[in-house]
Amino acid sequence: MSLTLYYHPLASFCHKVLIALYENNTAFERRIINLAEPADRAELEAIWPLCRFPVVRDHARAVDVPETSIIIEYLDRHYPGAQPLLPTDPDVALDVRLWDRFFDHYVQEPMQSIVLARLNDIQCDQTSERTKLKTAYKMIEKRMEAREWMCGASFSLADCAAAPALFYAATVLPFPEEYDALTTYFDRLMARPSVRRVLEEAKPYFQMYPFYDDIPERFL
Ligand SMILES: N[C@@H](CCC(=O)N[C@@H](CS)C(=O)NCC(=O)O)C(=O)O
């Protein structure tokens, strides 16, 4: 098998790439990395010294590919499937990349900061992170009033980024009740077979998540 994915089934950025792989039925080998294990850490560090995952090793092309957005573009280019995740129209592709960046920087990052503070039992002012999430929710609500997927009628890289970011963000800061478009989009994402499969595989690990009690019953 050509591809090996270094990942952990609970990690939100790993979910983003798993969704892309499942969307296209791409064959890959799994290498679960437990960052608490020094040997696992060393293995990941040898590939990507920043020690962040996921990383894909492509044995056939002899390259290691880090960074989720780059991995998904790489898969789209070299291992295309039935569901292209980057549109061929360059302007639509730019829009997809913009919303992918939006979810990584303005949903994942503040959410992860809040989660890490809870994990490490750090009491700190989280006003800035919560404000970023509130602004992001408001922007998604407005954008999704007239859209099926983030960048139009087709599921894309932006939706791969959105699903795990919103899944975990909702546990640290619930969506405002009046945000129907955001809630409908979230439910649509959660019903997508690739996303369901990722969440099903994460189930055995959910108890390790510091906001476990805030995961809705339907996902447990
Ligand atoms: N920008 C990176 C972010 C990857 C990332 O932050 N992954 C987390 C897991 S969700 C990680 O490796 N955390 C380990 C750490 O921070 O030590 C990407 O898109 O791949």
C-alpha cells in the first residue's frame, strides 16, 4: 500500500484528513501515534520535526506530506477519487482555500487553546478565544443561509476542515440557539458518511477528551 497516515483517532486535525480519505475511498495504512509515548513522538519527529499530526507518507513517490490543507490538495492531485475536494475553477478553488484557512485559524485554533487549558488545568482569561469563536459562528450563520456546502453545491476541502472544527468547538462554546443556518449546516456535515465514520472510530477515545461531558449523547 502506498500511503501511510500518521495520526490519532481523537485529534481534530486528523479528522480533517480522514474525512478526505473516506470521501474518496483512498486506501491507506494506519499508524496511530500516541504523543504520550516517547517512541511514538520520536517516530513522528523524525518525519516532521514540529511533531504535529497528521502526516502522510507516500511510499510510491518517496515523499512525506505534512499540514492538513497540503495533504488534502496532494491527495486530490495524486490520488483523485469520485469526490474532488478542490474545484478546477481557480476562483472557486481560492474561495475553498479561504474557508479552509478560516476554519483552521479561527475555529480550530481558539477551540484548541480552550481545550488545552482545560487539559493542563490552566486557569486563564479565554475572552479572546471565545470572542473569536462567536465571530466565526456569526460569519458561518450568515454564509450558510443560502448554501448547501461551504463553497457551493459540492462538498470540498472547506467542509473537511469545517466538520471537526465545528464538532469540537460546539463542545466548548455551544452554537447560539437562533443560528438555524449554522445548526443545519452542522447537522448536514455530521450526517455525511465520511464524517460519521470518523466519529464512530473516535468513540473509543472520547473519554480522554477534557470536554467529554459536553459531547452530545447522539455521538457517544
Ligand atoms: N496546521 C497543522 C495543525 C496540526 C495540529 O495542530 N495537530 C494537532 C492534533 S489536532 C497536534 O499535532 N497536536 C500536537 C501538539 O500540539 O503537540 C495542520 O493543519 O496539519
